[in-house]
Amino acid sequence: MLPGAGGYAVRALEELKPILFTVFEHSGDALAARLIGEVKRRQPGRSIVAFGGPQMEAAGAELIETSIGTSTMGLDALGQAKELFRRRGVLRQWLEEHDIAAHVPTDSPAANWSMCRAVRTLRPEARIVHLAGPQLWGWASWRIRKLRRLTDHVMCLLPFEPEWFGSRGVRSTFVGHPLFQEAAKGAGGEAATASDGEPLRDGATKLALLPGSRPKEIERNWPTMLRVYDQVRHRVPGLAVTVAAADAERAKQMNRLCPGGRPPRGVQVSVGRAQAVLDWADAALVVSGTATLQAASRRTPSVALYVANMALWNTVGRVLVRSRTFALPNVIGESLGIGRVMPELIPHDGSPEPLAAALLPLLRDESARAEQRERCDAVAAVFDGLVFREAAADVLLGEIGG
């Protein structure tokens, strides 16, 4: 051993400052967990601390606070503000006592801006590396100035984002998306089952309903999905239907919104098995968000929707939001020049007839399903060769010299 090598090894271990993650959504919990697992594999001595959820904890993070399943999206505006203020206070107190090498705000920009400001103020030498770029290209592009102040690098999940961010002075790298990597490997996890443990019903045609993971999403969209089901169930012989609930709490919420306090006859509920439900289905009706990308990665022909306040959209939204395409596979498809991958009704007024009209061809016609699968394949090809956890760890550890 070289003279002094033992002392150098001790100092190197001491210099592995913790990495902080702040995550507030189920999808972010899964995303961050993959990166945390890879960092711990490369640097077992590195401490990971987080506002996060169970998947991150299982991957090796020490939770400062559980922030998944208590989303501010379920609160009113005043409740959201109070909760964000409280969380920022918890983080500030923790940062006053602990140094960090980096902060990884994951998704949820509205919840993470204040966390980033706390890090910039109290630990200015820490690198801020966003996991999933805020979708400023679709809305509020003027907020790029805030992002420039509150990030050192953005890990982009969508292939067109690095060019957009880079042209506006924000360092960024495309790291791929684990959904496509898992789909390429044929990974589907455990088989989907209904909440009562029974296998999902077979049928001449199988329809999946994905109403989102946030309470407000479900409140807005689930009643409309039920009306769409009522429109199509008599027009598609042998139709079997499964709704994918993110967790048991979301399943209970959906029950409360159903007439009689339970899903209609013929609709099964599967908890925590969205990928397997998509693999089971011939077609899907999906609320806009990560679930649309999940459907595309599983090559499940889909219709995307999001029920919104149309009066607010027509008076304010059209001015503030520049994009007219919202489903993520469609945004990618348009960037590739192949057009929209799936029909989308976003924003939508909640009427079931247009949604039923968009969904019926996918339920009745195999050629319509095959055509959408071809477009899904074109989108998936952009993600080929990128292993998300490795690419993301390269960026994060590169920023802190790891």
C-alpha cells in the first residue's frame, strides 16, 4: 500500500456527502428509486436522503419524510400552500444541520421550486440536478429563467427536450425512460389480478381504464370514464373492463365516486398493476400524464383524455399554454414528424360521446389497433440503447465528481 493511502481512503469516504431527493408523486417514486439503486450500487458508502416514498426507501434511501400518497394535489389552494410551506420548513431545518453533495428534485415542479430555493440559499455549493425536465416547452415557457437559477443540469426523459433546454441556456442530457427499457425486455412484473385476488376476466375485447394517480385527476376524469364505459359496453359484444388503480387509497376514492359506492357490474379493479393491466388489454382509455407514455411503451392502443374547466381554458389557458398537443407520446411523435400516436381529447369538457367515438374503432377494428402499434414502435425506437438508470447515474455522479 502506498504511504498515506489508508488516510486518503478515509478522507475519500468522508467526502461522500449525502445526495438529497425530493419527490412527491407515485411516478416520481418509481423513477427516483431506479436512480437511487444505481448510485448505491456504484457507491455503497454514499448516503441518500429523501422526501419520498416506499420504492425509494426500498432502493436504499433514508426518508426525511414520506411525501408520496400525501400529495398536495388532493388539497385546495390554501391547503397546498400550507403544505408546501411546511415541507420547505422541514427541509430548511434539516439543511441547517447537514451538508449535501447534490439535490435531485424529481418531477412535480410546483412542489419542487421552493425546495430548490432552500438548497440554493442554505447549501449553495450543492449541485441541483433535475430528474425529469419541467415541461416548460408546453406551458409557462417564461419560467425558463427560474429554471436557469435553480438547476445545474436537467436529466431529460423525452428525446426532444435537450435541444429545447440547451437553446435557452440550460444544460441537459437525454437519459431515456425506464418504461421503454422495461417494455423492450418484456418486463411486466406480476400478473394483473382484481382487488379480490381473482384473475382478470377474459373477453372477446378487453378494455383498460387508467384514471390517473392524483386525487384531483380521478375526481375530474373517473366519472367521465364511467359514462364512456356505459356508452360502449352495449356496442362491443364480450367486452371485459379493468380499471388500474395506483394504490388502495385511489381505489377507495374511485368507489366513492361510483353510483352505489362500487364500480358498475362488469368492471374489475386492479391495484398497483398498471403495466400488467395494459398488457392484458386490447385498448385503453388513459388520463393524460405518464400513463400515456406507459401505454405507448406497452404498445397498447389508447385514447388519451383530461377533463378540464373549459371556461377557464377558453379564457386563460389558450393564452398561457402554447402547446396544442399534450399526450406525451403525441408530443414525441410530432417531434419525429410522424404526427400524433393516439387520439387525444385534452382538454375535454367531460361529455362521453366524443371519447366513445374515438375509442370504438380501437375496440372493434384490429387494423386500427395495428396502425397505432406501428406508431408506438416508432416512438419506442428513439429510446433504444439507453439504459435509464445508468445514463442518469452518469449525469448525477458526473456533476459531483463521483
